[in-house]
Amino acid sequence: MSKEMNMSDQAVGAVMMALQKSLMEQSDIVPVLKGFKFKLSDHGLAVTNPPIVKFNEEAQRNFQESLDFEETCEPKATKP
């Protein structure tokens, strides 16, 4: 008999970090996902070895520029 398990919010965050890292590094995500170690917590499956995403100065500048761009594109609220 198989037991169903759900991913915890932490595990979902680990998958999202793996995706972000693979996109930034333009690398294959499969080895990272296959390397995940799981434990069962009160909140569901948790990843005990989540990936670490490091931003270099260029990535930080690009990220800040994208935030600045989004702020300039937001429509201004109008009063009724």
C-alpha cells in the first residue's frame, strides 16, 4: 500500500530556487532535483539540502534594473 505525501512550502521553495539557479546559470535542473534529499516533517516533505543561489554584481544590477523598470510601468491609481 502506498502512502500519499505532499511537498511542504519549504520543499516548493527549494524547487523554485533550483529553477531560478538553473535559469541564471543556464544549466540543467535535473541533476539538482535528482540530488534532493527529503525528510518527512509535520508540514509534508522537506528538502534537507536546498540549492544556494548566489548573485554576482552583474546579476544584482540586472535584478535591480528589472525592479526599477516594473515600478515605472505600474499604472497610477486614480481617485474616484
